[in-house]
Amino acid sequence: MNDKNRAEAAWPSDTGAALRQAAALLAPISDTARLDAELLLAHALGIERDRLLLDPSRYQTPAEFPALLQRRLRQEPLAYILGYRDFWTLRLAVGPGALIPRPDSETLIEALLEEISDRQAPLRMLDLGTGPGTLLLAALSEYPAATGLGVDASAAALAYAEENAAAAGLVDRAQFQIGDWGQGLSGPFDLILCNPPYIAESENIMADVADYEPASALFAGADGLSDYRLLMPQIDQLLSETGIALLEIGSTQYQPVAAMARECGFAVQCYPDLGGRDRAVLLRRN
């Protein structure tokens, strides 16, 4: 019996047995098979994962669970199935057309808080390539006096961003608009955030990313650096004299991105992610 037939077969009503069976099916396609199974089962039950783990004997396997599992076996991203991804202190709605927030991107918010105290809080923020509002909403949640603008080329992504702003109670402080990076915008901004595409077109990536997430948010030319070349002069035009910009980078891209930034007159500082890999660059004017 193949995975599809097994996923659609009768399932044990006992949730512990169902979780073990689901995790075994998911193991070939996921490094977090047990976690995936727990999140899918909790989602099918309409509860949070911690409630399921606290007392699994209270629940029976719902009829919706096999269909959710089948979607994951087709390597659909877990966040698309659940309809959300937790990022920083926020739960962000996501779905097709929107880049899924990654824990590594929290490095930018950590760097921001390390560099900027409440007394120096940025008042006007810009998030270029905002997607579902990931970086902008996280930053706004930390600075209550700030306002921000999120720009993205995808109307689908911006629909999620507006939904997320409403859910976070940030509608009055966050605006979103269609755009091509910083083209046509008027500065200055005290803080510019950006997680641009930085994967080389020839690079092989996991199927649950390549087959589902928007390619325009992932790939950036032959060397993965195309969008940084566009962004640097725009950031130079939009950043205030005392402002900072934080950009996410690939783990091997610090040197070329830093060189571009220095050509535009910026001082550059690098921040590693939790794995110790280069992940964010901070730019400020010399």
C-alpha cells in the first residue's frame, strides 16, 4: 500500500496511535515528522498543539485528519495547510502567493532591538518586499509610536498583510501598497527592513518550497544577488541621515552584499542567526 492509500485508509480513533502512524508516513519527506503530525491533528481538532499534548486521551482522531495529512504528503508546506505561521510574537496568516515567514528572519528584529532603544525608536518604517507583513508588523509591535509602510509586488501577499495587521491591532499604524521595491517612494524613513530573494536560479531547494512558494520571492538571478544591486541605491535615497536599514542575506553572501553597501557609502555590520550563520546586515550612514 502506497503512502496515499495508507493516508486515506481507516485511522485509529486513539490520537496517540494516529500520531505515531502519521509521523511514520511523514518521516521520508519531513525532518520534523512528529511535530508536523501533532500540528495537523491539533488543527483538525480545532485546538492548539499544547492542549493536544497535555491530554491526548481526551480526543478522538477527527475525520478531517487524513485529508490534511495527504496534503502534507504531497509536500505542501505545513504553514499553507494550517493557514498560519508564528513569527516573533505574532501569528501571521499565510497561503499561496505569500512567502512563509522563517525563524531565521527573526534575526533582523533581534538586531533592531539590540541597536535601537525605546528612546531612539524609529518613527517611520519601510518594509520592502513585505510579503504577509512579516518584518513590518513585528517591528511595529515593538515600537508603539511608530508607523510603517509595507511594499510588495504581489497583491495576494498584501491581502494577507492587511489581514495580519488587523489581527494584530496595527491597522492604524501599518499601510500597504503594491510596488517595485522602493521605486516611486518618498523618504526619508528611519528604518528600512527587507528580506529580498537571494537564492541563485541554479540552486536546488526543497520541493515543499520550490513547488509551492512564489518563485519571485525566492530566486534572484544567476548569483542570487540581483535584487541587492537594485536595492542599495534605493535605500541610499530613502534612508534618513540617522536611520538604519536591515537586510536579510544568504549565509554565504555577506562579503558581496557588504561591498555593494560600502560603495553606496554605508557602514556595515553583520548579525548571525541562531545557527551561527551570517543572516542580517545592518547599514547606517558613515
